[in-house]
Amino acid sequence: MSDLIITLINAIDKDESVPLRGQYFVGDHPLVSAVIYLSNKYLVGDGHYEHMQNMTKNGYDVYPGEHDSYGWITGCIKTTRGIIVFG
């Protein structure tokens, strides 16, 4: 499933009409919303490490955004144009 997320991120990076607010992509764009939905489903929780490894292998860093003593509150995906926040 991470391959679909990667495909969507590639489309976001190529489409200059996908808006950024500062360095962050705006979540109400359909492509960004799809990445957030899939990331919440396939990158959050135990047992999804292989998806994160595939993302990193394909040039997209996945790292914690906000976190507390329990772990990640939000996650971030760094793309060539900006950052997508999920969680």
C-alpha cells in the first residue's frame, strides 16, 4: 500500500497547483487528503514498519511531528516540495 502513497506523493510534487501553507501541504486538496487517509491507515500503529521503510527507500522520509511520552501524535512525510502531516 505504500506504493500507492508514493504514487500520490509523486503527483503532488509534480503539480504546482497543490497549495502549500508555509512548508506544509494544505490538507483539503484531494491528493493531499488521500495521502493523509492512507498514511493514517497504513503508517500509524504497530506492524507498519515495512511501509515506512519502503517510503524511505523511495526518497520520502517519514518521521514524528508532535510527540509525547507515549509516542508519536502526528507523523510527517517530507517530499521534495514540502511536508505532509498525518495522524
